[in-house]
Amino acid sequence: MTIRFLKPLAAIALATSACLAQATTIDFTGSISAGRTFSDAAGFDFNSTSLPVFGIPVGGQGSTRTSLVELGGTTLTITSASTPAFDLDGLQLADFLNVGVRNNVLLSWTFANGSTGSELFKLDGKRGFQNVPLPGQLDGLTSFSVSSLLGFQLDNLNVTAVPETGSLALMLAGLGMLGVVARRRKV
């Protein structure tokens, strides 16, 4: 096989793998609901130990942006309903009323291999959302939880679905077939 066939095959492989693992930002806009469980369009399930309120306006009256609000003393657990694992790339948190109350928030996670971890974050006491500094790479998670004694608001949850190994195998088989076809055309 000549080099002129390898470059297009490499481009196809990169484009296909990028399509399989797409990053998603969940901003809860249009997700007006109340209850202990909630599923969003991106394929993630949200389960609370109490009664969460979804769709609280961010930015005052008339704002179309919303966030997820959890009452104090509760735990919110996020899992993927569409893939066996996902990567947590970022999230933003604020205190329960978003008025600038100092607040401790516990982030806990479970990896696909069964290992777990957690870290306590302190909200800065300023009004508005702040980016949570994630401890290293949280890749290949099956779930993660957020909890706080004083409650919190969650917005702009950045996750990337990890493709199943069967999908990757199918992609590699397809690329192999492209290589075989290209090689036969040369002969």
C-alpha cells in the first residue's frame, strides 16, 4: 500500500474516533422538572436523595439559562444511561441560593474498574458559579456524586461518553476493510 492511501485512512480513523467520543455540556436549559430522578437528552440520569428542583433561572427574572438546584444535606448522583463509562471534564457549582455563601461540597466518583475516590471543595463565598478544580483526570467513570450540607447549584456539566469496546472494534474492522479494498485496487 502506498503512502497516498495511508493519509486518507488515518484521517478517516481520526474523524471516526472523534465522532464516537463526543464531549457534551449539560446546562439544564429547558429541563424544568421536579422530582428525585431526572434524565436529560444527552443520556445521563440524575438521582437525588431528596427532592431536587430543576430549571431554576440563572441571572434573574426573564433569563433563559437554568441550573440544577439541590437542597442541603442531599446527594446528587449522575450516571450515564447511554454508555458504560464517561469522562468528567468539568462542572460549575454555586451555593444553594447563588448569593455567595461559603460552602463545602464533596465530589465522589466511581471508576469502571470499581475503584473510588472523593475530594472536598470549598466554594469561594462569592456570588456566581465557579469552576470546580477536578483532581487529575476523571476518565472512565461509571458515576459521580455531589453533596453538601448547605445545598448547591450545578451548571455546565462537561462530560464525554466513552465509546464501547465493540464500537471501537467495529471501527477498526471497517478501516481494515478500507485498507484491503485500497490494496486490491492497486493490484
